[in-house]
Amino acid sequence: MKLLVTGGAGFIGSAFVRLAVSGGHFSVLNVDKLTYAGNLENLASVAGNPRYRFLRGDCADAALLDNCFRDFAPDAVIHFAAESHVDRSILSPQPVFDSNLAGSFQMLEAARRHGIARYIHVSTDEVYGSIDPPQEADENYPLRTSSPYSASKAGSDLLALSYHTTYKLPVVVTRASNNYGPYQFPEKLIPLMISNALEDKPLPIYGDGMQVRDWLYVDDHCRAILALLEKGAAGEVYNIGGSRSLPNLTVVKQILAATGKPESLLKTVTDRPGHDRRYALSSRKIMEATGWAPQVPFEQGLAETIDWYRNNQTWVAHVKSGEYREYYERNYAGR
Ligand code: NAD
Ligand code: TYD
């Protein structure tokens, strides 16, 4: 089976490409713009594999996509490419619009022009917005977005579903909870806190740190996408949760304990504007449809992730140089 993967040089996309190529059943063409978040070092283990190809390109580029679909003739698309960070979307919404909305639109158009057997649009639980306890969102929960990021994802989800309703494109939309694991860019909570802790730098906690997220190990997310590639029904949305909800402060204190660092590194900073208090997801639908369930318990996944960052300091130093420093200054200075 030939897969056209977009955003395969990012955190989740690269985990998916490594899994799909090493599993032996797939050939992959990875189309990635290599933004600040795209890193070919994440794909070193598959770079020489004859079933893997890389093309640097923008998923909003219709002509480039026409060539990809014509030359590679994919059986399925897995569309990961996006600007993926809420804080950056608040600081600079334009790239979010360009990649998440215009990029998703051009991908759908290319798939419509050329035809495709399966199209997976990778989205997020953030489209449901903040959810009061004890509720959890199933796939029919209303969309109530807070940030430019989540609004762009909700917009592209609806666009993707409209291509099924209107053009019968075999679209499946996935909505996963917060992912963590190796190779995650250290702008998101877990890798940022691990790398700052390892460097004895302050750990910036937004507001009271009692916001709740549901944590999903990245390989569990990738296995869910593979399951839906086979068993997902066209036109359907599937939530993919980690079944492990924790307040941010609990997660960060676990990181300090595991790295042997003091709680004096915690630093309360001004809260994120429009900060969603709690995400909570029901994954019953994907479990019943495919038999998928998360396999990696949070404590195990976190320990492995911390080990990975400890043992891959060159990767961390590389991604934290240059542009990252400017971003860090813009997001955290004077906060
Ligand atoms: P990431 O930021 O690590 O990687 C994004 C990748 O997309 C990068 O390689 C980047 O170069 C590429 N990209 C961005 N714009 C592009 C464009 N216009 N054309 C081609 N490539 C482009 O993101 P991630 O965390 O791996 O997230 C991947 C997908 O999963 C996104 O769609 C995101 O919304 C979704 N998601 C992420 C999480 C999470 O916790 N990280 C949770 C649920 C869903
Ligand atoms: P993040 O990893 O950015 O994911 P999302 O906003 O998509 O859930 O943030 C996860 C939680 O951690 C969120 O409640 C914001 C909080 N957070 C901090 O407290 N400090 C930080 O420096 C970052 C990046 C996030």
C-alpha cells in the first residue's frame, strides 16, 4: 500500500513514518515543508529504506501536489502537516491559516482531482474546547474553539467532512488528545519541561497549573491511525485519547522527580490568553470499531521519553538553537 504522508518530518508524522516503513507493509512518500518543526534527523532510521521517499514541499502548493499524486499514485493520504502549537498560533496566526486551512483545502482538492481509496485528516481534541467535569467529549460533542490553532483545525475538519458528503471522498477525521514521546519539539509542555529541567532552567507554569490534559503516547496514536486506515468508516470522526487525564502541575512535578531536580525550578508565569481549562475525551468509538486501545501507561511513556531526551542532547541542542531562542524570548520574556 502506498501512503502519501504530509508533515512526516514533524513529531507525530515522523513516528508514523518510522512505524509504517519499518512494519514492512507500506511505501511512503513524505511531503513536508520543513518549517521550524520539521526535522529530517527524526527520519534518519528510514532515510536509506527503498520504501521511503522524501519531497520538500508545501501542502498548499496545488501544482506540487498534482505531481505527487500523478507520479506516486498513492492509495491513501495521511494528512499530518500543520502549524501545531497554540502559543505560536496566538503570537502569529497567519502561518496557521496558510498551512492548516489553505494547506488542508489544497490537499483535499488534489485528492478529489486524482482519486484516493482512503484519506485520513489528522486533527485534535482541542476542537471541542474546554470541557467541564465530569463530562467528556464524544465525536458528536459541539465544536467550541478558543485559539487560532484550534479554530483552524475545526475548520479543516469540517472542510474534510464536507468532501465526503459532497464529493464522496473517503475521508476519516481523527481527533487525538495531547501526544508526548521522543522527537517532540520542545515548545510543548512535556519536552519543554524535560529539557529545561535537564538544563536546570526555570519551568514556566501557566496560571495555577491546574489545567487538565489527557496524555497519549505518540506510538499509541500512530497505531490508532494504522487501525483506522484498515477499519475506519468513510465520513466518520474518531476520537483517540490516552485515557490518562492529569493536571499540568502533576505532570511537571513527576518530571522534576524523575530527573532528580528541585521544585524550586517551578516558575508561575502569566496565563495563556483563552487557555482551555480541561480536555476530556471518550475513545469508545475507535475501540469498538477497531479493537485499538492505548498500550503505553503514562508513567512508562514518561520515563522512556525522559531517557530519550537525556540520551539525545545533540538533537535537543540542534532544535533549541537559532529560531527557538527567538521564539522562547517572544513567548516567555516578561511574563
Ligand atoms: P509538528 O509541529 O511536530 O510537525 C508538523 C510538521 O508539518 C512539520 O514537519 C512541518 O514542517 C510540517 N508542515 C507544517 N506546515 C506545512 C505545510 N504547509 N506543508 C507541508 N508541511 C508542513 O506537529 P505534530 O505535533 O507532529 O502534529 C501533527 C498533526 O497532529 C497536526 O495536524 C496536529 O494538529 C495534530 N495533533 C497534534 C497533537 C499533539 O499533541 N502534538 C495532538 C493531536 C493532534
Ligand atoms: P501544550 O503542550 O502547548 O499543548 P496544548 O495547549 O495544545 O494542550 O500545553 C499543554 C498544557 O501545558 C496547557 O495547559 C498549557 C500548559 N503549558 C504551561 O503551563 N507552560 C508551558 O510553558 C507550556 C508550553 C504549556
